[in-house]
Amino acid sequence: MSQRVKVKQILSDDRANYEVTVKGWVRSFRNNQFIALNDGSTNNILQIVIDTENTDPATLKRITTGASISATGEIIPSMGKGQRVELKAKTLEILGDCDPEKYPLQLKNRPSLEYLREIAHLRFRTNTFGAIFRLRSSLAFAVHKFFNEKGFQYLHTPIITASDAEGAGEMFRVTTLDLKNPPRTENGEIDFKEDFFGRSTNLTVSGQLEGELGAMALSDIYTFGPTFRAENSNTARHLAEFWMIEPEMAFYELEDNMNLAEEFIKYVIKYALDNNREDLEFLASRLVEEEKQKPQAERSDMGLIEKLEFVVNNEFMRLTYTEAVSILKDSKPNKNKKFQYLIEGWGADLQSEHERYLVEKHFKKPVILTDYPKEIKSFYMKLNSDGKTVRAMDILFPGIGEIVGGSQREEDYDKLVSRMQEMGVPVEELSWFLDTRRFGTAPHAGFGLGFERLVLFVSGMTNIRDVIPFPRTPKNAEF
Amino acid sequence: MSQRVKVKQILSDDRANYEVTVKGWVRSFRNNQFIALNDGSTNNILQIVIDTENTDPATLKRITTGASISATGEIIPSMGKGQRVELKAKTLEILGDCDPEKYPLQLKNRPSLEYLREIAHLRFRTNTFGAIFRLRSSLAFAVHKFFNEKGFQYLHTPIITASDAEGAGEMFRVTTLDLKNPPRTENGEIDFKEDFFGRSTNLTVSGQLEGELGAMALSDIYTFGPTFRAENSNTARHLAEFWMIEPEMAFYELEDNMNLAEEFIKYVIKYALDNNREDLEFLASRLVEEEKQKPQAERSDMGLIEKLEFVVNNEFMRLTYTEAVSILKDSKPNKNKKFQYLIEGWGADLQSEHERYLVEKHFKKPVILTDYPKEIKSFYMKLNSDGKTVRAMDILFPGIGEIVGGSQREEDYDKLVSRMQEMGVPVEELSWFLDTRRFGTAPHAGFGLGFERLVLFVSGMTNIRDVIPFPRTPKNAEF
């Protein structure tokens, strides 16, 4: 028997008139003769032409949408429209039946994204989710490729941790204690000394602090792993479990950090444009269809691929928080009181509506905002000489909002400790973190990029639950 | 000012007589003139020669081990031994001091691996751990590169899960309930409906079951993410949190699975040999030093690099469990009752001592054991036609034991359900998993490789806590 060849390879091969075996799943079967076969290697199907007369009628009946088959025959030029070649089947074997009465993925009644979320274990089998998860995989590979080429070390920071990097996020507890009857100390508190790790532990909200430890020896590191937020936010942009990329670079200042982040985002998007063209074209046409439901004014100015090319080919707009506030204060929606939160002046925390105005209306391109008021940012960010602002940078994307948050870090021991005390961050507990500032401290910077938000942007999807295989959200941990 | 250049680039550059700026940490300072600078890009140091006479004595005093500096000057051919080029410093700036009285990493008293585990936040700064974590990063990249080249999709399976893939492992609970006063149902049980996900949830022990869902649509997928075991094992081979690679392939049978696993392991080791030669050479000499403490009989036959090349260049030995038991039964240690667990006959679960005998004494090479008794393997493995054995495969490595566990999966719905019932696996709860066998089932196979065991093997280290940045073990979740 010939070795199995994947559909992607056959379709990208210039040759014809050679024998292959293909294996995959039936997408459709028409005229009792033409099978559209998908094997997940590409969104495109291979047409299999069956010798109906010489095929057992019992077998023909079993060729239904979703059935798994193996077919051997010759790849020949196709007479039909829509494909260059097709497979003229010599033998056909049903590997796994698929009862059309029970299979939820019938082509006739196109299932909604909401319904597909309920059957997330099967949605990989649709064109939309095949394209999304091949795209996600490509983007993940591009992340590793980019940092590898730059000489960064991939660092696995811990998932279970006793520390809370942000000093803020709501966290998931990790425990092996018996909840029904946990051990207690003399004064009735839970006795975490008896817990698996001998202390209270949580799921990480960020690998940054541990990443800094690596950068202070290896120069350039990045993390790429799951992070967790126990926030009760049921929105289209939040997940309780998501993947984050956090590079951290010794001897980088804020501008180096911005340059790296911009180069990085453009690199991974370009990688997808170069390597997942068919998936992106499919998702682009899906988006056009979806937007037809919307009023004209709410539709995108650009098509998906046009939008991605625009991001790759144009410089991000860079400005300070102070400049942004001044633009927002004078903006029409502020003057006409259309913003839900009106911008009265300097110091206000920017809301999603303000970020979207800057990105989507004012600049019409990705924006990097820098030098935020220290009060609205984290303790570890480097204080500017004005004593009021910190060397933070947020990258804002159209339709997504914040896709990157980063900063130059405060490398001065005394200044860092004083910020920690001001903000109520426990100094003693983070003694190991402070050791980086005690012993051979150096300027350094880093950022975090929420991977799902990137996939959301590149895929043109609108709900973050549709770009991670098995979304974890309040009251939902199926599969 | 010239742009910063990394030490690795300078040392691999053929040129001399050009100006650079370097930044990094002082490893040593001798004769008040020669700085050994390490910046983490390589284990090798760049020698910086200082113009002592024209350097402020106060600055000279601050050049201590661990201090962070920036130096600009010309790269010139070196007169000294051990390096081709050196930097003749024109300017030198101390970026961060390092108090020699307090810094725990002094060259004079070489710290033990045990001590370095206690200061894991600083151990990246040693030659040993610099080499290990660059090697780990390279191996991780090679994993992605291998699967990307083969057309596999990288799938992020969930970390928080309500299911227990192995039906066995002890798991960590994930909860946001108030442990002091958890909500209870009427009959006094903990009311997990009130928990964040509306049910009882744990940290994943394997992404396999979710991986199979992906493979049944995308053909070839792999996972690479953290997995967890709440086992109270304080050994040199166990971690509570570790990274696992789990490929899953539609239309693969057991032999395809073995071929892929063998090719994969050889590929990533060869990648390290090609890309981390200096780190491996350093680790090889470290191992020689370490083994000098051991009696001759316990030392390795081969050096580290020789051992890695042997694995890359030789076929793994493949045999069935039944053949292995016959060899073990007739072996000297069995006859002389040297085994702690004597092999009486077919059906015995193999212990570490048996695996080591096969690999290290009998075959002296990696071994793939197949077709184990069904009683000692998982419910999802495909039953052989003998009705007694399953299509399992374990890959055993010298010094490590099991590095890969895999199998062809039972794709037949009825047979799978009957195995689940026999083994007490809840059928109803895994209904989503069974859907893969209901709708278009296909032969498929996969395996899991413990990433830290791979790093352990390639680095020649002996304790698994030394090959993950921040090990999580019973009573230990520092940093």
C-alpha cells in the first residue's frame, strides 16, 4: 500500500499522475460520486472521485459527513471547477462511521459560534476552527522562532507560586487539603503548613518577577505559558486561563522595549501572512459574512488581510499618557459628553472607550502609550525624574484594546523598596526578588503580551472563547 | 556610543580591531586589570583589559564578582592564553555594585548543588546553571521545530480541568472557595456549585484526552505545557510541576508511534549537539569532576557527549514486554536474588531496577518495550488480538528510566467502553471523549515525554530539581 500523504502536500504539489493513499474525514458526499475529504492539514479539501459502479452499495451508504476513510488511487488533473487535481479512487475503506442522525455537524444547518462553544470537543472539525487553531499554532511557533533568532532563552517560570506578582489580581488557590475538614491552627485559622507545599499557594498571574531573575544572568529571556485570573468577568475579552508571553531584557531601557515589542508583533503577524494564507483568506471571508449582519457604520474599514498588512507595514504611533490625555480632553466625544467616563484632566485612568477612540478614531493605527502616572501602575515600574510618571508602555490595538503591557523596571534598590512600601507590597516576602537589585543590578525592561488577544486580532474573531481550544470562564470548565 | 554587542557574537566573529560596547556581569577580576565578563549569551567570558592607570581607583574597587558593568573599547587579538580576542576598555561604567561581603556566589568557595537549590533565584549566574538553562531553552525550541517541520499543530490543552485523564494520579485542587468557611449543601458536603467553575476542578495530569479531540480533526497535534502530580515523592526524579510533550496522531499505529518517538528524541538531542556545543562541553567536564567522587564501578562508561552521540547514531532496541520478562527471569540478578522485586513470571509490573538492568546492563542502549499486560496499563490503550496485552510502548533510557510512555489508542467504541467499565472509569463523565469514537473514529496513537527527564539526560545532571528553574516539590514552592 502507498504511504499516506496529507492533503496539503498533494494540493501544493505541481505533479499529477502518481499514486497515493489519503486518510481523513468526509466533509460532504455528492451525486453518490464526489467526496470532499479534509484531513486537517489545510482548510482545503481533496476531491475523491469514486468508481460508483464497482463500489459496494453498502459502502457507499456509509460515506457520510464526518466518517473517517482511507482511499488509494491516482492523483489526476481535475475536470471540475475549483481544484487542480483530484483523486481517482481505486480502493476505499471506511475506518469509522458517522451516524448522520446523531452527528451535530451537518453542513445543511450551519451551526452558530455559540453552539460550537458548547461542543468545543468537536468544533476542530469545522472550517472556521480548523483555520483558527492552525493559525494559533503558527503564531505560537513564530513567537519561539523570533526569540530564538534574537538569542533569547525560553524560561519556564513556575505555575504554582506563593507570590502574587501584580500585587492585585484575584487568584486561584492550589491545595491538597481536605476541604470538608481542613487542618486548623490553635486559633482556628487554616493550617497551611499541612498543605502540600507547606504554605498557601496559588496559580501564577504572571511570570515576570521570576523572569527578571533569569534576565539578570542570561540577559534576554522570555516566558510563554499559562497564567490565571480568578476574576468574575464574563466578557468577550477575558479568560480565567490564558497564555502569556513575557520577555525580559537586561540592559534595555523603555525605548528598546518599545522597539522590541513592535518588531515582535510585526514579525509574528508577517509569519502568519506568509505561512497561513489560506486560513487567513478563509477567516477574512468569514468576517465579511459576519459583518453583513451589522449596520454599515459598524463594519471594518479594512478587510482582515488588509488590516494585518497595514499593521506590518506601518509604524505604531508613540505618545505619552500626558499627550494622550490632552487629545482625549479636547476630543468630540469628551466635549459632547459621549464618553461614559469623561476625561477631566491628568491622572485619570484610561478606559476601554478612550483607548478605542485613540486607536480607532484618532490615529487609526496601533498606538504605544508611555509614561503613565505612577498611581495607576505597578510598583516595579521605573520612576521618571519628574517624580510623577513611570516608564510604562501599553500597546493598544484596534478592536482589541491593550495587547501589550510593559515597562522599564525600577532597578534602584532604595527607590524600589520605597515604592513597595508606599503601595503596600510586602518587602520581606519578595526578598528574593530584591536580591536582583542588591547584587549587580542593571537597567532592564520587559513586557507581557496576551497570546489570545493576539490570536483574536489576527483571526478577526470577536470572542476570545473562540481562539483557545477549551476556554475556562466563570462557571465553565468543560472537557 | 556603540551599540551593545553580546559576548557570544564577539567570540564567534572572525574579525578583530573594531569598537564595541559590552554589558554584563563580572565573573572575576584579577591583577587589578583583567575582568572576566559574562553576559549569559554563552558560558564563555570576554576578557576586558582595563587601563588601570587612567581608571579612577574608586571605580576599580567596585569591580567585584557579580557587579554589573558596561565597557566600551576595541576588540583586539589577545596575547593571553585561552582567548582569541579581548576588549581593550576605553570607558568603563559600573551599573550595579555587588557587595563581596554579602554576595553568596564567590568563586573561591564553590557552592554545592544543594546550596544552589536554596538560592535558585541566583543560580542562573553560575556556569553550571547558565549552561543547563540555555540547553533547556534549546531543547524546547527543537521540540517546536521538529513538530512544525512535520506539519503538527501545537495545541494548548487546558491546565484547569474537571477530568482526570489517567484515572489515577493524585491531583491538586483549584478553588476560590473560602477554606475557612466553605459553602455546604444540605447534607454537609462542600457545595462546588458555588466554586468559580461551578464544579470541582483540578490541575491537569495530562493533556492526552483533549489532544485526541484535536487529532481527530487536525490529524497531527502536540501539546507542550505544564502538568501536575500531587504525589508525595521526594526523589531525584519526581516533581509536582513539570512540563510534558504529548503528540497525538490520527491514522498512526503502534509502529508509526515508535518510529516518530525515536526520530523525535534523536532530532532534539542532535539539535542540542549542533547548537549548544559549548554548554555540553562544560557540562561534560562537570560530570567528569562529579564522578571522580564515585567508586570506579559506578562511573559512566561514556562521556556525556559520547553518550548523546551514541543515542543519536544507534537504533533503539525494540522488544515486547513478554520478551523482556523472559530476559529478566533468566538474568543473573534475578537468579541470584539481587533484585528487590524478583521476576517470577509474566504479568509482573516492571520496577526501576528491572528497567535499568535491561537498558544499562543487557542491551546497553535505549530500549522500547511494547505490548504490556492490559492490567498494568491505562484504559484507553488498544487491546491486542490476544485479549491479554495492549499496544503500549515505553521508552527506557540509561540513568533515567522511563522517558516516554505511549500507546496506540482503542478506537473502537464498544471495546473502549467495556475497558472503562472493567477499570471503573466513569463513562458518563467522559462522554465528550467517547464522541471521538462515536463520530468518524480512526486508528490513532500518541505518547508523552517528560521534558525534565529529557533535559536531565542531555545535561548529565542527576537531580531533576536542577533542570527546572524553580522546582515544585513537597513542602517547597519558593520564589
